[in-house]
Amino acid sequence: MHFSIDRKYFYEKLSVVSRAISVFSPLPALSGICIDVKSDQIILTGSDSNVSIRSTIVRGELNQLDIDSTGSIVIESKYLLEIIRKMDCTMVELELVDYSLVRISSDNGQFNLNGIQSNEYPNIDFSQPTNSFELKSKDLKDIVSQTSFACSDKDTRPVLNGVNFKASNNTLYCSGTDSYRLARKILPLQINHEFNITIPSKSLNEVVRSINEDEESIHIYVDSKKAQFIFDKTIIQTRLIDGTFPDVDRIIPTSFISSMVIDSKELAGVIDRTNFIRNEKIHLIKLECSSEITRIKTSSSEIGNSDEVLTNCEYTGEDITLSCNGTFMLDAIKALNSEKVKLEFSGLMKPIKIYDPEDDSVIMVIVPIRSYD
């Protein structure tokens, strides 16, 4: 194995692949990047057995790849990235000088790294699933940013650790919930698909981090066991979460007794200013809403209290007073990223629906909290 390549280009590809590698690798070989040099291309693979990333480098003007001989080796990810990142050169050269010794060199000097023979690297099945569809990279980024924050970070119900992708009637429903709140993004599909899968939120965040700014669309392949995201000669493959995702349709309210449209910056500012007033680590806010005045209150026997009136607010319907988690409300407002937000109230202790009045493709739902003050 012997090749030379543009250092910056090589580092960028290594960085993408390394995102699949865990600090606590189940196998010693999985702490490294597998470099497989063919006669006309280089295949880089990284995995933690749940998420696997494969990136292919072919000859081109950007990478100036020159392959002298073929071969394969596994090199510890953190050491390889550190060396390639810090080398002060334009081109870098890698050569397998022994069964597992790799020489990394430039015009200025060289490093010798001990590797692991590639036959110790597990065989990862990158075969393509049957169902496939395409999303614009912006749409995929929006899905992740507007739903994954609502996923659970606890291990008690693993199925809530991911975003549910449900396709039906030419529509894709993407939902994240921790059972106390819901975030849903709805997108049209050009082709009718029928599937219902849950993708780990961590995997989706890695996909988004790996997408280039100029990437226009992402090809997605799914079946009952795995999902693949393909772009820029890179495959990011993730296992799915087993289990039945809850029927979130039934918690989205359909009838309302009152509603409020408000400037999102004002509402976020009022909630954020009271973030330090907490009861047992929960940021509890009380909304007192009427057609005359709408206010947000917080209170803590240990810290203090606050009382602010919402000025740029249009409220219609029955008067209502309820309490909810301020952190959840703030997360929802930030994820919507809109000028105004609309809150619809279906009754005391019933879910609150939050969305952009200009765009109903994103829905947030928060469950109120019983307050005894």
C-alpha cells in the first residue's frame, strides 16, 4: 500500500469517517479507520457497530490522488487525524512498510504508526435497502433541528431516543417525543412510500454534521433494520431502534378553546429571563391568559418570583391559566425559528399546540404541568 494525496482533502474525508468511531469501541479494530487502497480509489471506513460511515476517494483535481500500490490497514483514528491535521505540507504520503507499520511522510519529515491488519476489521454490510427516496439537504437539516431536540435522552424507553420517520400517502411524517412534548415535521414525497422506522437522534445529528454546505440533495435508503444516507461518495449507515413508536397523532389536539399569536422574540425573551427561577430543577412557568391581558409568572420559595406582561400579543377565546415547562416552551420556539408563534389551548391540563402561523408543516406540542400554588 502506497499513495499520496492532498493533505487538506484527506483530512476532511478522515474527519467525516471518524465521526462514527466511539471512544469506547467494542472491538480494538473499531477504534481505527480502515484504509483500503484499490487500483483506482481509496475506501475509508469507520464504525462503532451501530453507526458506520464509508467514504470513497477517487482521482480528481481537488485531491491530487496518486496510487503506487494497493493494500489495506487499520490506523488508530485519533492518532491519524492528529498527525494529518498538524502536518505543515500540501501533500501527504502513506506507505505500508511492514505488515502493520505505516509511514506517513511529507517533504519535511515522517511519522511511523503501528496499525492493525485489515483482516481484524469486522465485515460491515453496506448493501442498499430497497425503499429509497430523496430529500433536499436543507429539508433534512430542518427535520433534525426541528424534531431531535424533543427526543428522550434516557434509556428507560429506547424507542423514544430517536426520530420516527413514517411515510404514507406521499407524505413523510418525522416525529420526536420524550412523552412530555412532541415535535413533528411534515414533508411531501414525490413517490408514495409505506414505512415506519425510528432512527437514533445521535445518528441523524452525525449525518447533518457531515453534509457539505454545497450538497443539494441526500439519497436515503431504508428497510426494517437500517437506514443509509448517501451523498458526496459517502455512505452513513445506522441501525434502527427496535420497538413500536407511540401513536403521537392522538396527542395532537384538534379542537381549541383559545389561541394566542405573539412575537417569538418577546415570548422567548420573557421565558429566558426567568430561567434561573426553578423548582426542583424544573423551570416552571405559569401563563395567565385573557383578552384583556396576558402574563407569564414564575415563583420559587428559595429563589424568588417574576411577573411579566406580554405586550405584542393577540389573544382570543376563553380565559385560561395553566403551567408548563419553560425549557420545553423555549426549545419549541427556537426550533420553529419564526417571527411569530401561535399557541392554541385545548383546555386546562390538555396539550398546548405551538406552530408558526405562516407555516403549519412544523408542529410542537407541550403537555401542561399541574401546579398547586
